[in-house]
Amino acid sequence: MLVDAGNRPRLGQSFIVIKPDALAGREGFLDRVEVPVREMLVDDGVRLPGARREALLVAAQANGIEIGNALLKGLDSA
């Protein structure tokens, strides 16, 4: 679906933005939305927005990050 090769299925995306406070309140909303999200994550390949970024942040905080020598020299001279 996300590659140029093959049939183009004419799919699109839409975003539904919800302000939880306007409904049952933030905590009630988060409790309710946790159930379908947990079920989605049972399937292989399902990704949540921000999950990769959060995992990379945790890894960087634990292990540091690698930078090239040129960038390191530039940072040292600044």
C-alpha cells in the first residue's frame, strides 16, 4: 500500500481529533482508548505514532549517541 509498485488501491487517510475534556474527561477517555490500542498492538507490524521516537530517546539516554569526528570537532570549537 505504501510503495509505488503494483496496483494503487485509492486509499486515503483521515484524522479524527478528539478533545477528551469535552466528553467524559481526560482520565475516562484514556481508560477507554487503552483497550483498543492494546488490542491493536497484539498484531505484528502495528505502530503507534511516537513509539519509535520514544524508544530511540530511551536508548540514547541509556547508551548515548554516536557522532562523527567532524561534528565533534565543530562542537568542540563552538
